[in-house]
Amino acid sequence: DGGITQSPKYLFRKEGQNVTLSCEQNLNHDAMYWYRQDPGQGLRLIYYSQIVNDFQKGDIAEGYSVSREKKESFPLTVTSAQKNPTAFYLCASRRGGGLTNYGYTFGSGTRLTVV
Amino acid sequence: GESVGLHLPTLSVQEGDNSIINCAYSNSASDYFIWYKQESGKGPQFIIDIRSNMDKRQGQRVTVLLNKTVKHLSLQIAATQPGDSAVYFCAEINDYKLSFGAGTTVTVRA
């Protein structure tokens, strides 16, 4: 079955450490996105990538970094510069092709907790 | 700034009744809107979408209405079932990016 896999499902980080969240898709989608969700709030865009080897900052990129070396992979690193990293992180992908192909698919998320 | 938002954070519905979830948006340039359902600990699931050149779209037990005059979006769920209990988000698309509202938590009473 095609889909998006996020790992791990739960992640604990000590203050001052960098951690990397994995996002892999086998949907052959061109675009990939990372969102952050805090309790009782909607999703906020961290970074997105429309094609391989290219990515753009979203609304809350500070303290995060990404790479897009392969079409199917879009890992997110939460750096020690992110002051409040505890949240639920969601990865999404979208088939390209312009306005008629929105087709967003979401992963099941990674819950990051700073201990 | 412009954003998408929902009118009410919570909605309690009797099983079998119809549910109406509302959303107000302010970005008149948005050309596409999506409703998502999110269950606890999971990612959002697509429910239904609508383009800005449409007023109404129906799916299985769900209907989305778009009123561009007042920038209002609603999701109607017919014959609400216990499995419909979740958080519902409206989202708008602008420049291929999704912007989400805060969500409405729907609780179905037996």
C-alpha cells in the first residue's frame, strides 16, 4: 500500500540536543511538508519542498532544518535553537501538477517531548 | 494577517442528528478549501474539498457549503455516528500551501 511513514511515533529529547524526525513516502509525490501541532490548535507550516534538492521556510521555521536529497524522503531536524519543541509533528505530501492536483496525504505523526 | 478560523471550539451532537461545523476565512485570494477529520494521535484525514467557483459539494453523508460573499465555509454531517467524534479542521490553499484553522472538537452523545 502507498502512504507516508513517520518515525518514530514517540520521541523524547533532552534539552540542548538535536533530534531528527523521519518522513518517507512511496506515493511518488513531488511536494512534501512539515507541520507542527500544539494542543487545541491547528497545524502550522514549518518547511516545505516542492521538488528534490529544494525547500522553503514556512511560517515557523526558526529552530528547524530540513533536507530533500531524495524524492521519497524529507527528514526534519529539531535543533537546540528551538525553544519550545514539545509538540505533535505531522508530515504531508502532495502530488504535483498544478491547481488540479492538491491530493494531500498526511502521515500519522511523531509526538516529540523534551525531558 | 489573514487566516482561517472556526466559529466554535466544541460541538456536542446527539447520535443520529445532523452536525454543522462552521469556518470563517479572510483570505479572498484562496481558491480551494478542504475539510479534514483528525482523531486523537493520528494525522488529518481528507473529508471533502471545494473550489472557490463552487457553492456546494456533496459526498457520502457530508456536504460542504461555501459562501464567498461572507467568506464562510461549513461542513454538514448527516445522521452523525459515534465514529464521527473527532476534531474537524477547515483549511484553505493559497500558493500550494495549506493554512489551517484551530479546529472544532465534535463529540457524539449516545
